[in-house]
Amino acid sequence: MSVDIRKHPDAPDPEALRDVRVEPIPPEEIERKREDGKVLVEDNVRERDDLNVIAYLSTESDGSDAVSVGVALYRLVQLFGTPQVSDYHAGNDISDRTDETFKYLFRARREDATEDDELPEEWLFTIHDSHVRYAASVAEWRDEADEFTADDQVALTTYAFAQQLVVEPVEAVYEDVLY
């Protein structure tokens, strides 16, 4: 059984994530990389058997008040706008679509990083859906689509951070529901 990322023994302290700055990658930068022949490779943290973690979209660590991936997407749209890694546009043929329907690409930066830290000064990650669940992946641009397994600490930090982004509602009320 998967362990909630907040209870994983190697997960970062949520307070330590305050020093990580996250910014969405501009669509123009993504397009430029693709035009240069680069491929975005990802390590889906939720699907890694060796880490065996899940990010409940809940304020309770047992997931008892969990919200759906749709609510998480809604919160991401409130914070960052529409997903900028979009291969599925209305009116286009999307018959080759997998179970993934949205994806955001972010750059994480740590201003106070030192050589002794377990985390790099900067890394890329995506937030997306995977098998109708909320997921996050550590990402890299490469010359070809090959296997990629991220460092465990970077993977756990990415997943914890992705969970924190959407667990707390953005202040918006519609029909007496806090979103």
C-alpha cells in the first residue's frame, strides 16, 4: 500500500519547501526546446515502485477529505493559468492521447543552495494527471526519449511540493463551496 508523501520517512519537512521558488516555464521556451530537437523526459514519482508514495489531495494525511484531480486542476489554473504543455488542442485529432490530459512544466530554484545540500540548485518538474490521479514528475530536456530515473530526494521533494501547491484552497467561493 502506498504511503502518503507527508508520512514518508524520507520526505522533506514542509517548512523546508518555503525556500523553493517555483515558476512556470513559458510556452515559448518549451516550443524553442522542441524545435531544437529536445525531448522532455519524465520520472513519474507516483508510479515509482521503489518510493511507493501517493499525494492525497487532502488536508488530512489519511486522505479522508480528498478532492478530485479536477479540483486540483482548477486550483492550478487559478494559480498559474491554463497548462502550458498542451499537446491536445480543441479541434485537433487527439486519438493518440494516453491517460494524461493536462500538464504543467515548472522550474524549481533554491536561492540558498550549497554544495552539501541533497537537492540541486535548480530542477524541472511537471504536474499532470496519471490514470485519473494527481501526479508529479521530475523532468529533464534530453536529445532523445530514453529512460530517466530521478534522484530519490529530488523525486520526493517534487511530489511533496506538488501536493502542497493544491491542497489548500485558493480563496474562491462558488455556490457555497470553497475552491
